[in-house]
Amino acid sequence: MRKIAVFFGGKSCENEISILTGLFVMNVLDRTKYEIFPVYIDTDGKTYTSPSMTNIDAFRDKDCSRFERIFFEQGGMYAFNEKKKRIKRIAKPDCALNCCHGGLGEGGGVSALAAWNNIPLASPDLTSSGVFMDKCATKLFLRALNVPIVDYIRVNEADYQKRGAFLLKSIESRLKYPVVVKPAHLGSSIGIATAENEEEAKRAIEQAFALDDRVIVEKFLRDKKDVNCAAYSIDGEIYVSEAEESFGAGLYTFEEKYVNRDRETPLSPKTGGIKPLVGELRDKIRAYTKTVYKRMDLKGVVRMDFLVSDGKAYLCEVNAVPGSLAYYLFCERISDARTFFGDLIEDAINRGAAADKSVPTTGILHTVRWRRK
């Protein structure tokens, strides 16, 4: 039976959303094939495990004292008893699955931990995770690929402190109002706001700086549509979902995504608000999705969020760890997610076996003569 480490939580304001994704994935995975080892990262960065972590009641009081503290070493997962000063080995995972939203969990921390320990990962690697967690880096990468993006201005906190008035004037001259203000490193629409004038932009930017040290200001697209498209790969072949429109023309807020969602479909958009696109625009969105996935050598399942306005699609964000791992864009039923997640895991294990190579050494230390003064 395969041993699977499922990472969730994280030192992130999206910690609770990540718990929901982790719980969903752990409860869907086929227990006749996989032995599940929960790996919960608390908001203080400490890492825990417990068999009870597959139930949401384990997290309601936010008390981690009853869980086991754990760490990873040479591919093994170990528990550390702080009182008794004892260490015990729990498992050597065959594969890891990243369900952390936001922060270092999604931004490359889990990817690096898995790579460091030679644990195959059914999720994107360190480089792509880091790029797509940063909205500024994402836009630079997409522009290099000639993938359409919304016009924007990047605002660093240090620059804003020195010449904020000039930056505010630049918004009016370069983008025109209204605009959308976003923290550059946060997801789930946390900290996002619209501004109709300079006063509102100033307030939104300063509020965003309370959450991040870099802010993106984008041109607001009126009468826009939010469209999701996802991709994953098996044996090197990339599969792209349909391009699906969700919600309306307003701002895609945290409350719309999670608080007011359909409770029967975990972390997916409202069932009544989804419809597939057709025609040339659908084909372009799917082509952009495949291009980004291929050129960045992505792994696992990745969802890309587009804005459509005046018959043109703009790639807005790339989600290396999408809510519920975007199963709803590929599966008709929740039960189908069992096979979907299993395929991602098996592909990661196969890739890990193929990539297992020895690390060369230079031997330079044998040629250096060291003189001690």
C-alpha cells in the first residue's frame, strides 16, 4: 500500500481554506490503495500529524497540543516528543500531495521540502510555485509568452512611502479609474478591492500594504466574466479542462468564493453559476492554459483564472494549488475525484523513479591546500 503525505494548512491567511482542501482530498483518496499521513502546518510554521486530522472537528478549537510534532529527514517522516525528548519514525512517504493555499506552502516551501527529501510530489515544483505565488513575477512570465494580461502597475511599499503621490497620479494617467488593487502574494481574493478614484485607491493600497509589501494595481474591466480553465499531465501528456465561466461581472471576492458557495461542492464555484464557453474564445483560453502549463513544465493540477472582456481573454492568475485541486473542472461527480487524485499520485511516483539520479561531486576539496595562519 502506498504511503501518501498530504500537506495542508500553512503559515498563511488561507490556512483554514487549506484545511478544507486537505480534508476533502484525504477523505476522497482510495484507502484500499493509499495509507494517508496528514501533515498539518500551523500558522506558526510548526508541523503536526494525527489520525484524527481527517475530521474537521480536530481543527475547530485550533489547539494543536494533542497532535504529534513531526519533521522530515532523508525521506522519512518522524515524530518528536518534546517532553520525553524522543524521536520515532512514522513512515517513509512514497508520494506527497500539496494542499496548502498561499504563503510558503503554495509558494515553494512544500515543494522544496519534498525535493530535499526525495519524496515524489504530485504538485508543481519549487520554481513554478514561487513564480506563480507572486503576481508580479506571474505577469512578467506571461508577457514573455505573449499571453494577454490586464494592464497594471506594480507598487512596492518602500517606493510608495517615498513617492506615493506620484504613484497615485500614475494610476490616473496610465490605467484610468476604476482600478483593482491586490496584494501581490496573497490568494483567495484576500485583500482585494476596487477603487473608483484617487482617494479610494490610496485607501485600498494602504490597506493592502498591511498584508503584503508589494501591491498590484490593475485596470478594472467592466462587464467582465470570470473564466476558469485547468490542466494536468499524465505520462507527459497534458490534459486541459473546458473553459468555464463562473459568477457575474462584479468583483470575485473571498466571500463569493468560500462563504456563500454551494456547500455540496467543496471549494468549487456555485453550481448554478457555471457554464462552459464555446467558440474561438474557448479555444484560445484552452490554448493559453496548455502553453503556460507546458512552458513552465508544470506538474500536478493547476488552475488558471481568466478575465474576459470585449471578446478578449486575459490571464489573471495561475493557481499552483487550486481549491479542492480543481477536481470539479475534470470530474462530473465527487466520487470521480478518487480516480483523478490517484492518477496524479501514480504519475508523480513514476516521475520520481525516473528522475532518481546520483548527485555528482567535483572533488575540488582534494585539490585545495589550506594554510592556517
